[in-house]
Amino acid sequence: MNEVFARAAAVGARLKARGETVGVAESSAGGLVSAGLLAVPGASAYFAGGAVVYTAQARTALLGITTADMAGMRSSSEPYAMLLAHTVRVRFGTDWGIAETGAAGPSGNRYGDAAGHSCLAISGPVERVVTLETGSTDREANMRAFTLALLDLFGDALATCGQ
């Protein structure tokens, strides 16, 4: 977890320096992204909130994403990750929304994605979406890998539109 906290601290410092805020929607990372960002002293300056959107019920209750909003897409996909990132940004009124959705393991998901599959998205002044395939069935290792990859993607996005 030290690596997660170190990367989150770097992202948090950059957000604080810029006076920007973030909202988080995560699924198979299970809250590790939010925990990392919140472990930074002074996180309230940039962290608006987060949601672990692990089920369709949570998606509707926490983010208000309806079945109609999901038309033509499935969970654990790049379009869905971007929908999560955009929705959390808009609902929380933040500068940035970041999201993760995938299959931590030890088995794959019902959509045919193998364990270690995750889609990561950033919504804000720049938008990014990528798919990560770890090739691992180790649930904890995948959760850490998904968290680190999302923090890295977010750090890169912040650097791209740096001040």
C-alpha cells in the first residue's frame, strides 16, 4: 500500500497546488483509489467524494446512471469507464472525474473479460480512457495494479494540462 499512498500523495499535491478537485468512481479497485487519495493530509482541499460502484444497484443509487444511460454499452468497458468518470465529475461538481471498472479475479466477469482486466478513465480538461490487462488471477495484486494505473493515468493527465 505504500506505493499507492506515494502515488496518491503526488497526485494530491498537484491538485492542491492547482486548486482543483476530483471525484472518484471505482469498481474492482474496491475503494483503494479513494483511500489512497484520502490518506494525504489536507485531502479535503481536493477530494470531493468517491463511490464504489460494484453493482447495477450501486450504479443507480450512487451515481443515478439508469438502464437507459447504459443502452449500447456494458460494464467493464472503455465507454462505461468514461461514463462513470464523466458522471462522477458532473454529480460532484469537480474539475476532474476518475473511474475504474473491471474484473479483479480470481475469475473473469460475466462479460467474458479475464481476471486482471480493467478499464480506466479520466474526465476533465482532458479525457483519457485505457484498458489494462494484468494477466493475473491474484485479486489483491490486481486491485493494487488497477489503483496504481488509474493514479498514473490521472497524474499524466494533470501533467498534460499542467499549470
